Amino acid sequence: MNDWPDGWSDDNRSNRYGRGSAGATPESARVMRQVRRGPAAPGQGAPPYGAGVPRQPSYVDGQGYDEGQGYDNGYDSGYNTGQVYGNAPGGPQGPGGDGTYPRRPAPNWRRRIKWTAITLVTTLIVVSVGTYFWADSKLHRDVDLSKVIDRPETGEGTNYLIVGSDSRAGMSAEEKKKLHTGSAEGKRTDSMMILHTGSNGSTLLSLPRDSDVTIPKFQGSESGKIYPASNQHVKLNAAYAKDGPTLLVRTIEAKTGLHIDHYVEIGFAGFAGIVDAVGGVEMTLDQGFKDKYSGADFKAGKQTLNGEQALAFVRTRHAFAASDLQRTKNQQKFLSALAHQVATPSTVLNPFKLYPTLGAGLDSLVVDKDMSLWDLADMFWAMKGVTSGDGKSMNMPISGSSGGNLVWDDAKMKTLVNELKNDETVTVSGN
């Protein structure tokens, strides 16, 4: 069957290279005629070949070419603008398109806000839970108040016994010299305070370490042995020196009849570390004073105390005529200011300040076994409340002295204790 067009045969083929050709020489490039799909406009002819890019008219609506849209009249293939399938504004045109871009759907802001809020809340919960367990693991729950015997009944509100000890544990010789702590062995109490929190405001009550007491019957914290009461009059800090926190709690409860719910203790290094971590504590001193024993050297007026200065401030007593009573007042003033500083948004909302402060504080605190972070937070907020005027700070009422010991005013003390037990507004004033 002959598949050549009419009038053609194998004899019509020239001796050129190609399919079925016998020639060894390839044929030259063929020149394709420009195909027109519509009637040519009068006078329009193809430009001579070889004179450059041939004129390329555009195809219009499937009906032919528009003679006015060739290369010489500004024809753009679409590659210059990125619109390969057309140049209509508003959206891409493809073959068979209607010349308009499909509109991008409007963003679902409600959904975006919802997922953003969910993400933020989830992150906050994860960080908060992680921080809680991290902080909780740092507390040293070393004091077992269950070893305290013959305890008074629990009253309304919560009573914290806050103790500042002269513990030098973990301090180097250079730190001891810098902080003027000396190198005495063992631990003693430099300050003791009862903080009562309740529905009628907070009361911060200082117990001078020189207060006159007798050691009651107690159970040894290590041996578990019951020791008989002593009729010998000693200073209150001697109870701590004799058998530590549990005997101190036992002695205070026996002397006052007030139930102690929680115990908190901090040493020299920890106290200075907290102050430095929070960036110092601003204080206003009514008068300047010096003390070679504590290293204090202060001028009157507003100033910011660093850790070293703060420790000297709360330990100084030799510079004052009232000695220990004035020191307890300074301790109250400073601890309230410290609590206020820690509780400010600039500390709580700044992780670069909050975590170092928490780390320094929690690492150095010794608390009872039942103390939780919520209890600790309640204690700090109550101390801040005392600073803000939502509470009262005072010394235990003193009636005189005996053998160098400060004797409490029993009548005022009983009234004060009853008011604290019943969570009533304190009406008693101290020294």
C-alpha cells in the first residue's frame, strides 16, 4: 500500500538523509513556514527570514491573529511579568481561563486567635508546672516537728517561726572574711520571729535572742530520748544551740502557749545570696552607724544594700543603746523590704531575675517536713503585706531584764497570744 501523498513516489525523494533515505549525508535544517490560522490582514506579510526574530502575532479568542500585537508592537510573552498565561490583573489565567484571579479566602481570625490562646495557655501551664516541681525539689525539709512533745492546741490562722542562723555551712574562708561572720563552730540563732497570717492582717513578732527562758522537758532530735526540764534561766538562743530547731520550737511553745505551724531557717550565705540575686534592697536609714563586729558602715538616707551590706545591717547590735531590741526592729524592717522587692513585677515577671532569686533562696532555706511552696508563698506575701501597712510588726513586750536576759511582760504576752490564737486584730504594742 502506497502511503505517500498523491503524485508522490519513492522516485520523487531526493538523495537526502532521513527516514528511509539511502544517503549518508544529513539533510539541512528545514525552514518551517509560518502558519496562519486566520486570514492575513491586507498588506501584512512575513518579514524576510534571517533578518532577526520573525514577527509573532498573538492569537485572539481562537479566531485568528491580532496584527497589532506582534513583537514590534510591544508583544509580551508573559515571561517578563511572570504571567505566563496572561496579563489580566487580579489572578492567573490558564488556557481556557476567564481572565480573573481566584480571590484568596479571608483569614479566619477567630480560629487563629483561638489556637494562639491555646498555645500560650499550654506553654504557661507547662512552664508553671515545671517551675513548681523544680522549686519544690530545692527545699530542704530537714525539720521534723512531730518530734516536738506536749504541744499546745492549734489556733486560727497560721504561725511561722522564721529563724536567721549564723550557719557558715558551705562558706569559704574568703567569704567568711568578706561577710564578717567569723569562724565559730556550730550554729546559733541571730534572729527569731513569729509571723502570724490570718483574716485580720499579718503580725510580725520578733523574739529577742536574749529573752529569758528555761528549757522545758523535750525529746532529743537525734537520740529520741526524753530529757527532763531545767530550772536554769538561759537566753532563748541557747535552746537552738542545745538541740536545734525542734527544741527551739518546744521552748517557744512552752513559754507562750502558741502553736507553731511551720519552721523556716536561713543562714548567712543564703541571706546574702538572695539579696544579691534580687539586685539589692532599697532602704531608708534614719541615722548612720558603724559596727566593727558586723562590718556595718552606713550613712543616713536612702540607699540600696547589697548582700554583704544587708547581712551587716541585720546583725548589728553593738552600735545601738537598745542593743538586741534595736537589732530586731532593723531585722523586721529589712525582711519586709526584701519581701516587697521579691514580690514586685520586675522580679516575678523577669525569668532572668526570678530564677536566680528562687534558686538562691530555696537552696539556702531549711524548713519543716510539712512545708509546701504554697505555705512559703503565703509567708512571703504576708511579709510584704506588713510592709504595705496591711499588718503589724512589733517586738515581744518586755518588762525588764534579769542577769542580762530580757524578761517578757507576762500580762501583755498572754493578751497577745490569745489575739493571735483567735486570729483577732492585735491590740498589744511591743517595745
